[in-house]
Amino acid sequence: CKRHALSRRNVWEPSVFYGLGIEKFFFAGHEIEIRESLDSYGALVWPGVTCIFGLENNHLQMNLQDKAVLEIGAGTGLVSVVACLQGAWVTATDLPDILSNLNFNLTRNTRRRCLYTPQVTELTWGQNLERTLPSSILRYDYVLAADVVYLHKCLDELLLTMKHFCRPGTTLLWANKMRFQSDLQFIKLFKDTFTTTLLAEIPQYDVRIYQATYKE
């Protein structure tokens, strides 16, 4: 997904690697430059990140204009940048050591381009969720998560975090490259927790994209 558009009709065009630690993307006429780092998983652009907005229109129809969008595990910020460029009011969250690069990429790519200034907030899955971003006050139209499931020990906390923010009226979009058996185990828990739809499978990248809503 990094280097190739999914189809000629997609809004994504091929990215061009032009320097150490930098990826260039094009979205709806906008050039996006993302600084990566080898210091952390969260500072790299993974396949699910580029696929989540690289779908054909008949797979994924989202009008993000003036919508409240939360990204969990924002990493490099590419997904949040694209949401901002579509007119969304975006809050991008991740762990403390990710925030500096995340904020850099968001500022670099959205300044004077977007209606709303994106917010960057520290968030540790499963910890102090109501105190950090209280669901009783803050309601999101969309919660976005891309490549947040991999070989780590925080899957229960991730699911708890998704559930905290996915309230009635919220749409959760989760895109992930399927790598490990634990990914399939998480999918089962995910389906048990939410009302889910598999929007697309992209076999050349082993990526699946799910849409989920609050389960009564």
C-alpha cells in the first residue's frame, strides 16, 4: 500500500520515496509528506494506514466534512491528515513517545489547508480514558484505527478503548494487516463486542477493513 494506488480511480496516487525517513503521498490534489522513524512501530507507515482511505467509493463512503473524528494509535498521523483534508475536526492520539513526530506531521500537512486545527492528545489504551477524553462529554462521529493490532500485550486494553469511544451514533473503522494468530483472535472479540461489517479484503497486502457500530 505504501508505493502503489489500489486502482486508477482511487483518490490515492502512488507515493514516492524521496529521502531517508520520508514518504510522500498524494490525496485529492494535496501533497502529503510523512516523516517516519525507526525508533518505534508507531513512527512507521504500515499497510493498513494507506489502505483505510484507498478504497473504491463503492466500498467506503464517508462524508467527513464537519465531522468529529478520533484516531487511536495515530502513529505518523497520515490517517488523521487525510481526515483533516476532508474537512473533519480531528483528535489524534497515541503514546507519549509518538506525539512529537505525530504533531510534526499533522502541523506540516494541515497548516493553512484545513478548516479545523487537529488536536494531538496522549492516550494509553485502557488507562484513564474517561479522564483524558470523557465519553460523557465528547462524542465522535467516527473512530479510526489502522494497524493497531500486532504482536503486543495490550489487545484487551485496545478493545476496551474502542468500546469506550464507540458510542451510539459512532462509526468505527478499523484497517489492519493480518500477520499473526492473535490478530484472528482479536477479530473474534471485536465481532463479539460490536456490530461489524467486513468492508473489504485487500489480499495483496493481507489487509482487512472493518466497519463497526455500537452493539445494544
